[in-house]
Amino acid sequence: MIYESGFYKLDGVLLYGANFVLNASYELSKETKDQHVYPTDGWYWFDSLEEACSFFNINIDDYQQSDKEGIPV
């Protein structure tokens, strides 16, 4: 999986939604990303994986080497 711009949330692992995040209480979409108040239930918009890893203080080298959906923290 290629992680680029999108929604990121740190919840034991780094979760990623490229275009949208759906929840019973809210919906985040790429098209309206600038209209949301962050964090929304822990979700943030970042323009790159590098930005997300820096914000969450995650080693990007470990993350990029992982074949999992996220890395344990």
C-alpha cells in the first residue's frame, strides 16, 4: 500500500484513509478536508506520510519497511 496525502490516526497503529473516513458519527472526505476541525476523533489530514510520522513521532523507516496496515507504537 502506498501512503500519501490523506487522513491519519494513531490508535495503537497508524491508520490511514486516502480519500475518506466513515464513522457512525461523522464522515471525513478528501474533497472537504479543509472544512473539518482537527483532530476529529483522532484523525488528521496530512499531505504526506512524512508529515504524519513527524507529527505522531513515528520512525518513518520502520513504517515504510512494514508490510502491515500500520505499525505498533
